[in-house]
Amino acid sequence: MAKVLHEDLIYDILSVVEEIPEGKIATYGQIARLIGRDKNSRLVGKVLSMSQYYGDYPCHRVVSHAGRLVPGWREQQYLLESEGVTLKDDGHVDLKNTSGTADSPAVINK
């Protein structure tokens, strides 16, 4: 059986995350599409959960397709709010103000 998480894939994902500007967000699915793995949004989440072993990446700027923040990671809300991202409640980013395409990360305007 082939190893799914190889170093090149990890750095492909992290390089996309690294490009998300301050005050903007992307979804796991958008990142998966950008690296050519449309059906692997959970894989993106897995890599982001291990990102601290590879450097300092703005993983707090990545949310679910519904705008949901990572459960149990209270710092994510604080980090997003400090960058001017609008939240519609304690656990969700307001995705209705999202612009972007399937080929680029969704962005939330400040």
C-alpha cells in the first residue's frame, strides 16, 4: 500500500496555506483543489494538525466548507478576529462575504 502522506505532499499543502494573506481565509477543500487532490480535504486537515513539526504556518486561516472553526482550538477565533475576519458566531466565519474561485483561496473581506 502506498504511503499517502509523503514530504512533497505535506509541503504542497503548507505552501498554499503560507500564501493565505492576513485577514483572509481558505477552506480545506479549496486547498485540496489547489494541490490537485479535489477529494482530500480531510487530508489537508490532517497535515495542518501536524504543521508545527514543519515550521510556522498560518493554519488558523483555514476553516471548514461551512466556515466552522476547529473545535477546541480557542486561539483560532482570537487570531482571526485580531486580523479583522468577521465571525457570525463563536464557532463560524461569515462565509457569505466570501469572494474567490475554486482555483484560489476564498477570502473574507475585513
